[in-house]
Amino acid sequence: MPTFTTGLAKYAADGCLVKPLLIQYFQDPANQPSFEVFFEPPRPRPPDGWFHASTHPLLNEADLVTYMRAPEKARREEFGATAKIAVYFGTLMHEVTGHALDQYGVTVPLPPGPCMACGRPRPKPGRRRRPGECGEHGAADLSTRSRGHLDKILDFKMRGTHGYDFKTIYGWGLSKVPDMDLEFFKQKWPNYWAQAQEYMRLTGLRRYIVLFMSLGSPWEFREFQFEFDPAHCAAVEAKYRRVLAAMGVAA
């Protein structure tokens, strides 16, 4: 477990794990990372016959059946200029903050072999991801045809192992957002909560951290931690199985 620099308590709510580390990293003049970041153009993801943690857990059964049976009618992601800019800046800070967590030794290494969610090869140990490789932890459940990628798995020793996702938001988007307020998080970002719950269902993890960063001054962070919700995940799994049964797909 890394040691926090004194004086960081004023920047984060009690119990935060990732936010103090990142503030400490950026405050330390000795940290001058130098590495390449590979950008891949953001593209709408075509329906592929799988349920995705980032999209489907809160959809109703009718929409899921449409997605599976008539994918051309399914809702598509739109990437206008604003969305593309956000993706590029988000990718940059995703890599920088991920590098910081790697340097502090709290990240769980990727497993060997191709990613179980997308099938792409992994980067070699100790080398950063290159185009065509998968640098995230993938998870999949064939019985419910559901899969996805979580950004990292973090091991804080006595504080436990957590799934982890990094999110970005517009400049002043966190000005009135409290750290570590789970009810606020669930009400404001229910899809992100459901996404993390799905990752826990798929991986067996039972704790999760979502960290937000505002893209613009004052470059704020907010951290949220929560645990596995077995009732919610059982309901999502049952919903997926009913949709697959309606499609004639054996579970």
C-alpha cells in the first residue's frame, strides 16, 4: 500500500484510495512521465450479438430483443465533434493516470494470453499497449452472452481488491459533486453504477472504484466506492437469460 504525502487529506474525502494517489503524483515534481499514447478513432460499435456492460444492463427486455433480433433498428452511438474531442482528451488522461497507478504498484497485471472479451493480444509484460492490442482487463460470460472491459483491477492489500474505471467530464461538471457519496452517484450516473455491477458479476470482484476527472480547470477528481449488489446482478442475469430464451439461444 503506497504511503500518502502529509497534507493530502484536504483534497479528498475520508476513505478515498485513488484520488489522493493521483493528486500526490501530480504534485510531486519528480514525476515527469514520458511515453507514447496511441489514439484510435472513436467509432460507433455495431451490434455483435453480445450484451455489453457499458450499454445494456439497464435496458428493458423489449429493447434488448430488438438489439439481438433486429440490430439495424438498435440505438446507435453518435460521435459528433464534441464527443470525439472528449474521447481524445479522455484517452490521454486515462493513459497518464493509469501510468501513475502502475508506478505506485497498486495495479493487478493483465493475465497472459488474448483478451477474453475481445480476443486481441495483450502487450508484452513491461511494455505499453500498441495499436491492435488490448491493455484492459476483459471479462465475458458465454452463458448470458455478456462481456466488457474494465480499466484496471487495483490491489490495496488490507483495503482490498477493487475493479476500477476512470471517467471524464466537462470542466465544471464536478463543482457540486461530493466524494464518496454513493446515493448521489447512483442517482446522477445510474448507467455507470450498473456498468460496474456488471463487471463485478462477470469477474467475481466484489468492490469497485469509479474515479471522475474534469477536463479543464480546475482539473478536479471525485471518487466513488461501492460493493457488489447481488440482487441487482441476479435481476440483470435473469433478464438476459429471458431475452436469449425468447431468441431461441440456449443458455
